[in-house]
Amino acid sequence: MSDSDFYIGYKSKAPPHLARFLRFAVGSLLFGGLVLAIALAALQKPFDPGEFEYGVIRDFEGVLVESPAPTLLVTRESGLSPFLLVAPGKFGDAHLVAGMNGRTLHVQGTLIHRDDEVMIELVPDSIREVATVTDRQPSNAIDLGEHTLVGEIVDSKCYLGVMKPGREKTHRACAVRCISGGIPPILRTTNRDGLPIHLLLVGTDGSPINRQLLEFVAEPVEISGTIQRHGDQLAFLVDPGSIRRLRG
């Protein structure tokens, strides 16, 4: 090894052999870091498609339906659409609209939506009954029979767009708090064609069963019960004692 292979700090240039090695080493590290970053990004799951229009307050008018979950039937170009109703934060809104079933209401709130499913986070003091004649009346429930489904219990507010992801174990603690506060729980599952479907979870008599579901939130479960169609909404009437936890 010659003296030229050694680098002295006060020299303006490193020896050619050492300079070539350093250029190769630094270039390799930068390239490797870029490849690793691209690979890690490619392995990440895409963001859920839901959206929360935070800070945007809109006006809505429709007929209130209290069961299976507080919902406002709003007229759109495609017909009547059910907009689930929740209060700000991690709370449901049953206390805000109690006793108003079948009445036409004007409300203000923020939209939360995922695909064709829509929710309104209400401005609590904006709810008022309007004296209008309307034919927008709640549909009678249609019984779709007994079914056994496998899926995950999530809170509807976060899942529809407030949080990403609003599902699985990374979201479990938040979902438990939301469902405890009265946010309608839903079962996310798929139909025979592999397409996602979401069913509101209620008791066999249609009453809320939020707290009875907490131990099963964000885990794979098997649930048996009766499916009912309420207009464009699907409700799953279940006995919480029959829910079976599956191995994840």
C-alpha cells in the first residue's frame, strides 16, 4: 500500500482509490434507501375510501326514522336516501331526536360518507321540526330471513370516514369508546360475490346492544340472526350471547 492510499484531513482531496470507494458506497446507500422506501410504501394498505367533511356545515331536511338507528330520510335525485345521525365526538344522537319518529326535521351537520353510505354529524341545537306535508314516510321492514355471517364489528362513524383506518385492531380502542358512547355498531362483511356489505347491529327486538358487543369489537366473529331491510338500510337482529369469536 502506498502513501497515496491514506487520507489526511487537511488535504483538499481524498486519494483517488479512496474517493472512488466513497462515491460507490454513498451511491449504493442512497439507492438502497430509495428502493427500501418504495418497497415499504408499496406494501402499505391503501387509505380507506371514506371522507369526513370536517368544518363544512350543511343544511338537511327529511323524515326521521328512529329504528333500527336514528336516520334522516333525505330526498335525492335517486330517491329517498337514509342518512345515519350521530352527535359530535364519540356519541350517538338518540337523545337528541327521541320521540320524533316520522316527523319532518330540518337539521344542520357535517357529512361523513363512504361509497353510497352517508352519515350526518349533527349540530345539536340546529334540530327543528318543519310544518311541511310530505309523502316521505319510513318504509316497512322487510324480513330477509335467518343468516350466519362472518365479519368484523366496527363503529359506523369512524368506519364511514372519520378515521383511516376505522377498522381492525389498530382502531379497536377508539371503536370501543365510540360504540360505548352510542355510535351505531355495524358488521362489515361481504356477500357471496365478495362485495362489501354493512349491517346495523341491533338486538332481536330492534333495541340497541352497543355495550354487549364491546368485547367482540375489531375481531373476526361469526354472528347468527335475522336480517331486515329498512328501505336502503340493512339491520342484523342478533342475540349478543350467540356471537362467536373466531381465531384471527
